[in-house]
Amino acid sequence: MKASSLGVSEKDVSDALNLALSGGRYGYFLKNNKQYFIIGQVERENRNKPADISSLYVRNNVGTMIQLDNLVTIEENSNPPALYHFNRYKSAIISANLAPDKTVGEGIEEMRIIANKLLDDSFSTDLAGPSRDFAESSSNISFALILALMLIYLILAAQFESFRDPFIIMLTVPMAITGAMLSLWIFGQTLNIFSEIGMILLIGIVTKNGILIVEFANKKYRSGMSKREAAFEAASARFRPIVMTSLATIFGALPIALAIGAGASSRVSLGIVVVGGLLFALILTLFVIPVMYILFSSKKIETA
């Protein structure tokens, strides 16, 4: 190397740059009972440009001053001040604020659309912070919803000792979910963690309507009535308890739907889901479940 031939080591060059540019503190002195640090650094006008480095001198092993222009080559390039890593990969963080009347879910979906347009297969994306929490909670709620449906179906199958009757009863669930989604759309609410919890709550509430009708219809069918007569008799006899229990739940959820109380605005969607889903299911259950019972129930029911 040229530096070695001139008697200059890499440490000598590093020390010269450190002394000239780093602003290190070498000591201090006292003046007028005040302490001042001694800082070694060249004047500002002599270190503003990259080319000023070439004008610095370094002393070789025999005491001769060698200009750095004879030892180094300067190249300009740009690098980030810090390299961020995520899951052991080099990453860049992109942050964005939600526009008015937009939800976190809509923002995440829009970011994914933009990423698919701009990034090729060599890039991968992932969520962090509140967006990651939202995505994880949404997936957990979906799992809980499916698990609730499976558990209720199995419990009803064991209770009625049939796989058809629970299917008829569970038809109340899509009616309630449809009413909940329509209610959210009518009142301008979004599908969020609160509304999803409300849908899980609906599953347990509306299935009791189907249980009341199917159980009573089975009793009438065992007593000798035709399937059609048993279904319509059950709907007529169970009309009052179904209406009363549904209205009691609806009025109990109204304060949440109307956003009454401190901090209740974040839970409005839950109340709207419960109220809208129950109203929709209440109206259709009394007509749909008897018809489905006639079509899908077992042809023979053993008498106890």
C-alpha cells in the first residue's frame, strides 16, 4: 500500500480524522471559577465539505507531515443513518394516519393493495403496532365464532339425539347475522371487534328461538299430529315466549346501541348488532323455522 511505503499506518489516518473532526474532549481548564472543556477540532469553514478531508495532514513514522490527499481516495454515496430489522430481515417502516370515517381494517386493506401494485416478489410485508393487534384480534374472533357454532351444534345434537334438528335450529344464526350486517350498514357502523363480539353473542341468543319451536313441534309430532300441524302449532304456541325474551334482550341492549353513558360510543356497533340481529331473527324465525322443520325434520320420532 502507498500509505505503508510512506510510513503511515491505518491507525495514524484514523487518529488524524478523529482529532480533526470528532470534537473529542481532551481535558478541561478553570477560568473565573468556571470549568471549560478543551475540544480538539478544526474550524467549521475547514470541515464543511468532503474535499476538506484531503487537506488534512498526518505524521508518519519519521515525523514527516503527509497530506491525506496522497493516502486516501474519497467517494460520495448515500446510506441510511440506521438499518432497521424486523424478524431478522432488513426493513423499512411505513406509517400512515386514518382518513376521516375510515377504519383500521380499511386502512390495512388499502395498504395491501398499494403494496401489491408497487412491490415485487422480492419484498414481503407485515404489520406492526396497533395494525398487528387488530389483525390478530380479528382472526381470534373469527376462530371463536366458528368454535361457538360447532359447540352449539354438537350440544344440540346430543340434546335432541339428532343431527337434523340442530341444523334446523342453527338456521336462526344466518338470519341474525344478516340482520346484524344490515343494521351496521343502515347506521353507518363498521365491522370491528365490538360488532364481532356482538355476533358471537347473537349465536347464543337466537338459537333459543329455534329450540323452543323445534322442541315443542317434536312433542306434538310424537302425540300424533302431522308434521305440518306440529310445526305451525309450535310457532303459534311459542310466539309469546319468543317475543317476550327477544324484546327483553333488545331493550337491554338499547342503551349500548344509543350510546348512553361515558365512553359508550366505542360500543355502539355491539348494541346495533344485537338489536338489529334480534329484530331480524325474531320476524323471520316464526316463519322460516316451521317451514324448515316440515322439510328437513326426521320422518319418524320415537316416543319416549
